[in-house]
Amino acid sequence: MKAAVAVAVLLVSIDGCPKKAPSEDPAPLNPTSPRITRFITRPELIHSGEKTLLIWNAQNVQQVLLEQAVEGNGEVGGEFLHRIGEFPASGTLELSPQSSTTYVISCGDPGIGSASASATVTVR
């Protein structure tokens, strides 16, 4: 009986696999376009009162803009961004958020290209 169940599950799994589209070569990147190559929080999970470290690296720009995603009621979300400040293209920033927070990094200029990324820290 167990073998029949295992075979049935296996058949469902095989039949349920999505078909993969033929791969195409990605469009070449402009070597001078702004790029964010790293944006993380360490640690990603903290307890109230503890600190986290934002770590970033951007290329082809002098500065990046760091912001915190906040909703109108003060909760974390995407309603609007609260500006933290402008920083060098590579760096770190130690923060002590009071609640789970998503941080957003952006750089560039709409005329020459721009890039952005986000990283979240969860506060327990």
C-alpha cells in the first residue's frame, strides 16, 4: 500500500512540474549603468532594542540614498519612504529599529539609469 501511494505522489509531482521556457541570453548590461551589487541586513532577525547592520555596495555611482519603507500609521510597508540619508556607494550603517522594517537603497539618475533594492529586518 505504501508503495502505491509513493508512486501516485511521484506521478502527480512529475505531471505537476511546470514546463521551462527555452532560455535566452539576457540583454547585455551597460557597463556604466548604476548597479547595486549587495544590500543586506545582518542579522536579519533581532529582538526589540538590538541593532542590525545595513551593508551595501553600488557600482558606477558616487552616492546611494537609503530610505525606510513606512506606512502612514507608522507600520512597515510600501505606502511611502522615510529618508534616512545619502551615503557613499559602499558602506554600512548600524540601526536599532523598533519594529520590523524594510529598507530601500537607490542610486542613479533617471536620465542615465537607476537601480534600487530592498532588505528587511524582523524585530521580535
